[in-house]
Amino acid sequence: MYRTYYTSRYQTNLYQPTQYLSIQYPSNHYLLSQYLSNQNLSNVYVSNELSYDIHAPQKAIHRIEAQSDAERKQFIIDTFMKLLGDGIRENPKAFRGRFRKMAESAFKFYCGSAVLFYQDLKVDQDQFIARNTAAGQIFIHGDLHAENFGTYMDNHGILNFDVNDFDEGYVGSFTWDVKHLLASRNLVCHRKEKNEFSLTLRNISGKIEELLNKARIKTNVDCLQSWTTVQDFEQKLTRLRNTRDVDELLRADLMHAFKKYYNTIPDIKKDLDKRSYGEGKYKIKDVVSSLAQGIGSAGKITYTFLLEGQSEALESDVILYMKPAQKSAISYVVRNPSADGDFKDDGLRIVLCSNAMQASTPEWLGYTKLDGVPFIVDTNKAHSEDLDWSDIDNFQDVIEVVQYLGRAMGKND
């Protein structure tokens, strides 16, 4: 059974470490209703009202199939202009690049069009959610597709395979995540012309084990060599074609934003880190700005920080990135004032979603603001490997991998 998570805030200060409460509900529907009736849900996102229609006379896919090509084309254009129009007008060059990437394949179009997916599903026939409205108001990933899974090392030094990239995370129907993932899996197969549990090296096999072992042999030195150069015996971030130095005024603002970010990291993670950062001491050696290259974030300005590591040895340095926290595509469909009140901004929302959906969160994950704009901060992970479907050709391998994806999402062995 998909594990249902809710979040209760114990601290309301935006820049204090976030704590959360995870509640696991029984899979039996009767037990679920009994359990809910006995809980104090004053801080939990539960109501009998949903802001989207689950009682449509037909499923969304049947409604879409009944549209003519011209009608569907116009609906897509109207949706993009309505929900992405401000961004298109503000940065047309970036969005032209985004749409060019989306035009390369059906899968890339799918990855870049989450807003369209939820506009399609906001009117649907979903009998499961109709019988279990609480399951329609839980933390969901929002952009769950075949390539949003990968490896990372948690703050305990254990390699995990789990879902990643929570930019679209929000409160909604868990069936949307299931449908979004299955649709992406179908597109991958078509592209290849075919029709608190955590996943670690201790309990996986096959292609996922290969992925974790590939990540295992990577080192922080490999990561640093990709991002830095040594000049006059000092390590600096490499200046690439799309990177820029920051001026003194911006640097001062970034230092202030970084200090606020650091205060959002839970103390337990600081204590586990052997550095002196737990005392609030850290040294930023370099910082640059760059243009994001991803489909969903194309054209946005991101920042990269180089921190001095736990020793004076250059190989212990740490690279962190700071990127704008975008509005969730789900939030255009779902209206949940209680959740919005707790989220406060999209940076906090993404961090909360990571806490709710990952078995163990990354050590450096946090959030901040720069000139009033919410950002998330995390590390460029030395032990990060994304799931690559290009060499998964055997049908049994596909089945095995999909089973692991389900286990990663449901946190169930």
C-alpha cells in the first residue's frame, strides 16, 4: 500500500530547521476510516472537499481521445499560454530553448509539460479517490517519471536509490503519481520500440545494484575535477561558457542568503557532519552564477558555491548549488489553503516534499530566499547516478526495475 504522509509544522519561523510528522495509515479502508477518526488532525491536510473533479462521467483519457487534433492542439497552446505565459513573455529566449528540447521526442515533451498533465486530470473519473478522499490530499512527487530516480549518499554515509527532483511536489492524489510514472514508462518502451524502507546495496539486485555500485566507486575528487580548477594552489570553480562571476553587491546578498539557508539544515545533520559547520562556521571559497540547462528550469539563474571541506586538503571541499524554487504544476489545479499556509514558499514546499517522500534526505538539502525569491540548496553529489534506461533492453530487467521503482515510491519491501 502506498504510504500516506502528512506534514505537521512544529516551528513556523521560515528559517528554522523544519521538523515533520509522518503518519502511516492502514491499507484496509475500514481501518483507515477508524484510524482517521481517532487522530488529532488539526494540523493535517484532511477534509472531505477536493478542489478537483473526481466524479467526471468518463475518464480523462477518453475525453482527450474524443477531441479532434485541432482541438487538442489548441488546448495545449491555451494551457501553456495561460500557465507559462508570464515566463514566456519575461524570457522568450529561454522558453524557445525549452520548447526546442521538448520537441526532440515524445518523452522529452512529457517531461516538460507537467502543467498540461494536471490540466487534463483535474476533471477525471477516479473511483479510488472517490472512496478514499484522504488519499487525494497527500504529499505527491508531481513529476514522477522514469528518469526521476537515482542514487545519492545520505547523511549516514549509506548509498540510497530513491526518487529525486521534487520541484513539482505538492499535496494531491497519489494516483496522479502512479499514472504519471506509468505513462512515462510507456513512452520509454515506445522510444525503444517495445510495448521507511529504503533501497540500498543490502537489499537490491540486477540493474539497480549495478547503478548503486557505479555510484559507489565515484569519489568527491571526481566531482571536484568536473567543476573546479586549481590556480596558485587554491581551488576555484571553473568558469564555463554559461557561468559568470558575481559582483560584490550580489555576492553580499548571496552570503546573506546562504546564512539563512544554513539555518534550515536540521541540527542532527550538522552534528553527524565531522566538520566545524555545526558551530555555524563555514568558509565559502568561491561562487559563480550560471544559466540552468534543464527542460523545466531552462534560462533561470542558478548559483554554485565552493565550500572549504573538513580539512585543508582540496579534495575535501564541497560544491553546493542554489536554484530558484518553481511553482508546482499541481498547485494550478489543487487548492489547499491549509497546505499553502504551512508551505510559506516554494523552497520550503520542495524540502518538505523531499522529507515526506525520501527514505533518508540528503545531508545538505535546505532552502532560502534571495531578493524575495525562494531558492533550494543542495550538493552536487559525488555519489549521484541517475537511472539510465538506454541499456535496459531485456523485458525481465524492465519488470525488475519497475518493481524497484514502485518499492521506492511506496517505501514498502
